[in-house]
Amino acid sequence: MEFLWEVLADAVEVLSRAGPELWMVVALTLAVSAASTGIGVLLGVPLGAALALGRFRGRGVLRLAVSVGMGFPPVLAGLLLLLAFWRSGPLGGLGLIFTPTAMVIAQVILATPVAAGVVSGSIRGLGMVPMEQLAALRLGRVARGLVAVREARAGVATAVAASFGRVVAEVGAVLVVGGNILGETRVLTTLIVEESRQARFGAAVAAGAVLLVIALGVNIAVGRLGGDGP
Amino acid sequence: MGSRSWLTAVLAAGLAVGVLTGCSPDETRVTVVAGTTLVDGGLLQRVSDDYEARRPDVRLSVVGAPSARALALAEAGSADVTITHDPSLEEIFISEGRAELAAEVFSSRFILAGPRRESGELRGLSAVEAFGRIAGQGHLFVSRADGSGTHQVEREIWDRAGVDPTGMQWYVETRQGMGLTLQVASQREAFVLVELSVFLIAEETTGLVDAALAPAGLENPYRAIAVRGSPVADESLAFVEWLGSESGREAVGRANLELYGGQIFEP
């Protein structure tokens, strides 16, 4: 027990004298997570609506891709991007390796299927009657999608929360493709990995507390916007 | 089966695997905390396999950590044996009476790796001269900056060159292990101080070359310490004694040959 108290006391001390080094990590965490959630939702919501409402070729394949994507191992996404962005790799010329941009790309790959899956599920969850009403409106495809998304807006809020939750807590992909470089690509999760690996448990717990506050804060905020909780 | 019985089956299977692969009670577990290079490169695993084959009653749990951290873990009672490469910290550790036995067990060396063209211009220079020139040109340099033995040697060279690189635009601190640091240096075409075995393993993928500096000041001696007060003191002592013995040296030599085809960590 004494050990745990020491770690906690350490964590409090780390937080109380937290300097720009920690805030830089927090800022990058927020920026990368927000950007990838934003892009992921912008791509995922139309995709989810199309999957729920559309009748088009390749829908089955796309649906399968979304299912696989929702459970795609993050560290594998990181590895594939690392190979792609490696200087002598196929996209090496872009110079994206070990940059925040590469981290955002990895996170978008993880977030988009989650957003699409949640939105598709909640539109289908509206049930038969709203679907028939929707069909009776004789709208164009895009307008029909917009109406459906509006009806399922609680689902969209859940999609935002779920996407953000996945990316902000994710460590494997950003570690591999970002490199966890101090002051450049270090985010809260990779900071925790590094601190615990070096047995600086107080600092690790401090970073964990900040991460928890961010994750909970966004979830609660999104829940309010969406009108109801889980 | 319903979903609940599936869950039960999975949990039971997991438990069984956990129990079966766990430590059997008649084995003594010795925690060896060693420099990340030794662990990541696989040398220590081979040597410890060799030892475990001789002593079936002993199980060595090998953990990689930067030298400073390894000694701190030993001080906190979380390591039975350390194998580190930070002579000044080891001296302090020993002078505080924390070592039951300390022995230099093998030695490798550091090289400066960098982009082909720029490395050619440094050939044959001393490390201090080369670092001075890199600083003068402001050429990118990637540092582990993690309190490892490697980082310690790097800092000493900067000191002797009269340069404080911290915070410089051209000086990137990863605060991480050698593997990732080497990757960053490779991808940014930067210079990096790296232990020879790590460099050799990654030579092809990094595209960096050995700048072939004069070897003085780039030695990398490893010291094994049996930590005083360890609950498995006898086994720890025996392992460190064996590492320094003829049979231990042979095991290190064999591991070297298998991994590198030559003696990189000279026993």
C-alpha cells in the first residue's frame, strides 16, 4: 500500500509543477484526436448513412470493410503506415514519417469505420415505420440521407464520442507511426508507455489522470449535445 | 453453447494456460535488468538460455532498461542482477555497498552513424572533433536523451567538445530506446551515436553508414552486478560468477557468433 501512496503523491507533485513539456503533450493529444475524429466523422457519417439506406453494388463488401475496420488492430494500422511512409517506401517522398500528420492519418483509419458503423446502426435502429415515411417523402438520395442522419442525431453524437474515445486512448498506431518523439509526436498515451517503461510511475499516473479527464470530458460534452447518454 | 457458457469456457482456458505457463514452485526466479541493447539485440536471451540449461532450478527473467533505471530498480529492490554500461553510476552504486559482486563481463563499442556523404567527411577524426564539426555545421543529430549508458557517453563527448546541444534546432531528443532513435536518425538523415551491434542489425533498413571515427573514447564496457540484499542472493551471485567464468565467456562468445558472425560483445 505504501508503494501506491508514494506513486499517488508523486503524481500529484508532477501535476502541481507541470510545465510546458506536459502541456505540449496535452495540446498535441487534443489536436491529433480532434482532427482525426473530425475527419473520421465527416467520412464515416455519409458512409454509414449510405450503408443503412442505399442499395448499390459493393454494399456488402463495404459493410464487411466497416465491420473489419471497427475491430482493426491499431498497431497493425501503424505498422502498415510506417512501411508506406518509410523514406524508401512507396509514399516515402511525402516526408510524413514520425510527424503528427502521419498520426492523424492512422487515427482517421481507425475512427472512420467506428463512426460509419455507429451511424449505420442507429439509422437502421430507427425501425421500419420511419424508413417507410422516409421513402414516401420522394426525396433525392442525398436529401434522404440528410433527413435520416437528422433523425438519428443521437447516434451521430455517439459516433463522435466513440471515435474520439477510440483515438484518444489509442497507443499502438501513434507510437509506431509517430515515433513518440519528445516535443514533436509525443501524446498522452505514448507518454504513459514511456514513463511506465522507465518506472517513473508518478509521472505515468499523472499523464493517465489528464487522459482520463479529457476522455470523460469529451464523452459528457457529446452526451449533452446528443440529448441523451448511453 | 450460449454466449455465457462460451465466456466461461474462454475464461477457464485462459486460466489453465496461465497456470501451466507460470513459474513452477521449485524454480527460483532471478530478475536480471540489463541495458536495452543487450535485451533488444537478443544476446542476453541466448546467454540466459544457456545458463538455464545448466541450472534447471533457476529461471532468469530478463528485463531491458536504460542503465540509470536499471540501477535505480536494483536500489529499490526490484532487480537481483543488473548488467549495465554506465561506469560512473556503477562506481557510485558499488561504493554505496549495494553490490555483492561486480564484474566486467564483456565490452562492445559505439560508432557514430550518419548519412553517407557527410559521414565520409568525418572519417578518422576523434569523436570530440567529429561532434565539434557536427555542431559547427548545425547538422541534424538525434539523441536518446533517456539516461542510458549510450546517452551518458554521448553527453561526455559533447562536454569534451565544449558544446551544449540541448535545445538546439539541429538536436533532436527522442527520450527513447536505441531502436526507435536509430529509426528517427535514419528517416531524417541525421547523425546518431549508436552501439555497434544495434547498428549492424539495422544497417540495411536505416541506410546510415559508420562514420569510422578513431576508436578512442568509444569503448562500451558492460558490468554485471549481483545486488546485495536480493531475496535470491545465492542464485544471483552464482549467475554473475558464471558470466565472468570460462564457461560464461564461452557462452557469450557463442551468442556473438550466432547473432553477428563475429565478436561484437567481446568477452
